[in-house]
Amino acid sequence: MAYTAEISRANPSAFIFLIDQSGSMLEPIAGSAEGKRKCDSVSDAINRLLHNLIIKCARGEGVRNFYDVCVIGYGAQVVPGFSGKLAGRDLVPISDIANAPARVEERTRQVEDGQGGTVTQKVKFPIWFEPVAKGTTPMGQALSMAHHILEGWVGRHPNSYPPIVINITDGEATDSGPAPQAEALCSLCTNDGPVLLFNCHISTKPLEPIVFPDSDDDLPDSFARTLYHSSSLLPDGLRDLARAENLDFGTETRGFAFNADLVELIRFLDIGTRASNLR
């Protein structure tokens, strides 16, 4: 297991985010004081992550194409999830994403005032991905779409850091997924290693999350164990980054979270998208 390739414009990497858009995503997510819906929480997290990736790739002359990014929503349909000018596209260079938000909202956030208190600050919040919640949970179809997209990508980028696929769901698949489709997806490789698949189960219940486990011993049911075993082992580089934040990951730790609340969802996405140093 290598995962040591530098990410550059000549050898970019890729992210695919698979987002559960079933009807149950209308329920509130755990960890939100305002009772925020799961679909809204995930949408905000993805849009914030896209913005952060753009900042990460920004240089003096503009946004460098270190990443291709795709968002797939699965519920009543399994379709690419970008809205606005990017609607219908799958893998999109990060510079195209930077130049084409569907819209920009004005939001507020609390920031420290330097005197021990906080003040309200207005911020611009770009939107590329909209909240949707309708239908069932065709997770297997979503994983198959990711496989189809990445099959060509790895052939065109043999020397790149392997793509990372992050699947966010609140329930069990209603089709034949996810085990066979996940196995097929993770059989795709660049010269630096197989595609990485991380799974994050989000919750309505304020129970203790299980995040980045190294066994399935504490998982409550067969669905959770299936998602765990469908998830990739964390590469050394990601484990080292996590340890720098006082997270102790073992060699058998997988990219998996169960019963994650809003805080753990954000942390999961943050760690899962720290692929490598950019050059």
C-alpha cells in the first residue's frame, strides 16, 4: 500500500462524494442545536468542503487543477449532483468548480471579538450542491456509477494519487449494494494504489459515534459491519495526519464512521480529504 504520489497538475487526484438523498434525509441530524435536517447539514458540509479545496488549490495565478471532483446524489434518482452551470457533469476540474458556483448566499457566523466574547460576522457562502431528500437508498447503483466514472480516469492518470470516494448515508441500501459494488470500485488502481472508499453513516440519535474503528467488534448490526468491511484501510499518510491531532489510529483502522453526528461528519470529511502534499 503506497499512497505516496505527489499531487500536481500533471498528475492530479480525484474525489467522488456519494450523497444519500433518500426521504429519511429530511430527519434532523444529531448534534445540531437547531434541529437541522440531515440533507441540509450534508449539503452545507459538501459546499464548505468544495470551497476549502478551492482555497487549498489557489496560487497567485489562480486555482490549479490538482483535483477532479464529482458529487453523485442517490435517492429517487442516481445522478451527478452539481447544480447551476455544472449540472449534469460528473468529474469536474477544481478550477471549473471555483468559477461556477450555482449561487452565493450571505450567511452569518460567530467569531471571537478579541475580548473574550463573540460577534456576528457576515460571510459569503458559495453553493454548488443542493439538499434533496426523496425516494429510497440505491447505494449499489451510486457505487457502480463511481466505478464507471473512475474506470476511465485511472487509465488516463496511471501515476496519480488514487481517487478517494466518500459515501455519506443515513440508512441501509435498498438495492444489492454495497458490498459487491464496493469491492469492484476498490479493485481500480493507479500505480500508487487502489481507489480508497470511505463510508460515513450519519444519525438522528444522539448516541456515541464510532469513528475510524479498527475492528467491527462494537458495531451493532450486520449493515454497519458490511459498511465497515467495505471501507478502505487508512493509508499511512492519513493516519499520521490524524495522529498530529491526537487521534490514535491503528494499522487496521478503516475509513468508516457509524452513527456520526454533525461534528463527527465534518471531522470525517476533513480527515478523509487530506490526500497528500500538493506540488
